[in-house]
Amino acid sequence: MTLRSFRIPAAFVFGTALLASSASAQTHPAVPQSPYGGVTVEDIVARVNDQIITQSDYDRAMKEMDDEAKQHGATRQQISEGHKDLLRDLIDRQLWLSKGKELSITGETELIKRLDEIRKQYNMESLEDLEKAAKEQGVSFEDFKANIRNTIITQEVMREEVGRKLQFTQGEVQRYFDQHKQEYAKPESVQLSEILVSTGPDPDDKDKVAAGKAKADDIEAKLHAGGNFSQLAKSFSDGTTAADGGAFGTYVKGDGHLAKVFEDAAFARKTGEYTEPIRTKQGFIIFKVDQHVAGGVPDFKDVQQDVEQNFYESRMMPAMRAYLTQMREEAYIHLKDGFVDSGASAKEITPTYSVYTPPTAKKKKKVERTRFRETTHTFRQKSPQAAAPVDTAAAPAATTATKKNASAAAQKPGKKEKIRLGQAPTKTLPTAAAATTTEDAGAVPAPAASGAPEPVNPLEANNKPTQKSRFSARAKDQKKSKTKGPQVDSSAPAPPDAAEVADRQEQASALGLNGDTGTKKKKQKTTITDKTRLADKNKKPAAAAPDAGTAPATPAAQTPPAPAGSVPAAPAPQQ
């Protein structure tokens, strides 16, 4: 079974409900003075995830703990033990709040209910009146609400993450009661109500005593008749408790708070019974026993609810501490030097700080850029090693000039030359002097220095630069050439000679395999007679029918015209 609602243990609430403190009981090391001067506004005692616990929070919680302990009569040793666990309780509260934020628990609805209960308790009309009362007492209303909200979030997280996971059976509760029976043993006590009939300040006045006795006997008679004790007390009691129906209080047997005569009469009655009028100095008093609790160990059924609550709390405390230890191991917690967390775990992640050392810069490799013409892919070489062999003995001056030209033509690698449209490169190509000393792959060796002309590169023979001209100037040149005579295109092929013309005619002539294929034949007509329309045939008169003995004259057969070039047939002989 599980409890639907449970009370948070008083010791735990006493620790987690604290906001902060004001007098530190631990001995903290002196804070070193800043080398930059100035005063520290606030010291941070602990960092818990994204929240902080400041020195003022710690001091304020310490002061509130001391005041609470003094009100409950705690000893100095108990107060000192509470100081050791103060920082632990503050860190626990921050862990509960962080988990509540993770679970999206805000506690706003429950906060409004709690504030409304406080308003009703102090008989205020609205929450505005409650806020005014808090300001009059020097309490920040926002801090007051934040404290209640944090307590609500803490309780909700406890229920969801720990409380709902605890289950126990009725047998376990019964065994717990058997082991702790003496804790539930109670002394004998009674709860009483009274009706007082006063006889005046003079106890020796016989007339008033007799009148009081008669009035008390009349009230007793009404009680025997079934009258309501509370209503009779309000109507006839002269005591201060008359307005409350005569409620007199609860008393324990033998504690000395109740007079001996009253104690003997009251403890001799059962629940619901009342005593006879008892004579006192003030008058006559009648007691009713509202509840009589026998002393000793009660039955389990009488204290079952309390036993279940106590058993649940005994299981709840270790489970909460284990859950808080787990949250500590998963959280980021950093404490200021001199402070100790009594609930710390050995598996907590401890942040370490080191001086940042930047990585050493890598040395860049030097890349030499060269043009394609400077490589060995073509016959042009810029280096003096690829130049044609020169007889240094015969022409020492020429060799020196060649070396100077080659060194002047060499460029530093990696520098790219900008070449404009229509212009030749001037820096990355060899000069004219250097070009004369380069070696051609298909050239013959240079002759001796005898005045002979130098061989010409066949690839550069026809590559003479042409002079550019404008389009308008070209049109004028064409007009001038038309006036002089027929223009001959130099790029057109030569006209064919007589032999080539004869060959072309012979190739174009017919082969003669199917008669004369050189001439075209006329198309033969398919109709022999003249064409007439169908409408014209119906308009002509019908011809006379021929005689039976005579044969119809057949029209002369028209022979088709002979094709051109054919020999006409000979006429048939007449008989």
C-alpha cells in the first residue's frame, strides 16, 4: 500500500525550508584582498548547476535556524549539529528545485491555495490586504511567495520521484507497531466540559449557597432528562467558558494540573458521563467527560493511521537521502574554500581548472609556382642549363651576355604576372636575347662563329605578328581593289585544267546498260479518246441501232505515237 499524502518529516522541512542565514558558525579563511582594489559586493559560497548560494543566503539561514532552535529549547550541542548540516540542506533545496524545473513543476496553483488559506486564517478580505500586512511587518511579499513556492515544488518532487515508488504491506506496518509499542503508550487522560454556578465572593453566605445549590440541582435534573450540556452551559453557566459551550480542556492523570477532588471525580467517569455538582469556593461545578483515554499501550486499530505515517517516514528518509546522493553525482557542485558539504558523494564530479596553453602554430610549407612554359613540357627553357651549347672559347663575350640575359629573364617563383588582352607577357617569358640561346628539339647544332646565318625555328617562321586595322579601313581597301579589276581570292583553289574537265565529263556520262539513259522519255498517255464530261454524254442524242446483219463499224485503232528515237513500223500489206 502507499499513502496518498504524507507529511514531510519535521527535521527535513526544518532544513529545506530555510532561505539563507546571517551569522556563520564555521571558521572561514580570510578572503584575500583584490589587487585591483574595491570591495566585494557578494561572495558565492556554492554553485549548484545554474544556481548559486551566496554568503548572505547562508548567514540568513544560520540566523533563522538558531532562532527556531531556541524556541524549541534545543541544546547547544543540537544547535552545533544543525550548523554542520546547514550547507547540505541548502544544496539539497537547490537540487530539488532543479529537478522540479526539469519536470516542469511550477507550483503556481498550489501557491494560490496556500495564500488563500493564510488570508482566511488571519480574517483578511483579499490578497492585497495580505500583501499590505506583510509590508507593514517589513517582509517582502515576493520573497514570502517565493519561499512558499519553493516548499511546494520540493514537496511535489519528493512525492513524484521518491514517495510514489515506496510501497509496503499491512503486515510490515503491524510488525513495525509491535517493535515500537512503547512509543505509542499514552498516559490516562480526560477531556472535560464544565457548568459553573457561582455563589458570590463570600463562601459563608448561606442564602446564596442554598440558591446556588438549588440551581445546580435543577441543571443536573435537566441533564438526566436528556438536555444538551453545551446549550445548558451557554444558558446557565457563570464561568468564562460559557460562550464556548463549557469547554474546559484535556488533563492527564497525575500531572498536577487538575485539583485532586476534580481528578478523582472526572477519571471515575466514562466518555459521555457527567459528575454531580461539586462544592467549591466559587460555587457549584458540574463536569462532563467528553473523552476518556485509558492509559497504557493502545490497540493497533486505534493508532493505525499514526503507525502507517511513522513507518512511511522511516522508509522515506533513507530513500530521499539516496536520491539526493544520486542527484549530487549527476549535478555540477562547486564549493568555496573552507565550506564542507556533509552530504557529498565520493562519485561527485569535481571540476578542475588549468592554465590554457595555446597550440603551437604549424609551419607552412613553401610552394613555388611556375608557369607551364617554364616546365620541361615544351622546347622553351628559361634555365640556362637548357640553352644551346656555345663555344665559350670562341665567343666568351657572347657567353657572358647569354648568362646575363638568362639571369635577367628568371623570375621569382610564386609571383603571378597580370597579362592584358592583346599583349604578350613580358616578365614570365624569356627575352629576345635569351630566346636566341634556347635549344630547339628539331634544330641542327649552331655553326661555328664564322659569320654564317643562325638557323631559323620552323615553328616560328610563319608566326609573324600582323598589324591590326579598323573595320572601316578594311571597307575602304575593298572598294579600292574593286575599281582596279577582278579580285582573286588567294585562298581559293586553282581552276581545273583540260584533263581534269575531261575526267569529270566521262564520270558524269551514262553507262549505257539500259538503252539510252542520257535522254529523258516522254510520258505515255493512258487515254485514247477525247475526254468528255458525264453531263455532256447524257445531252447527246442516242445513235440508231445497227442492223442485225451488219457488223458494227469499228473505229480505226489509233496507234500511240512512237517514242522519240525509235523506228516506225512498216504498214501491213493490203489483200
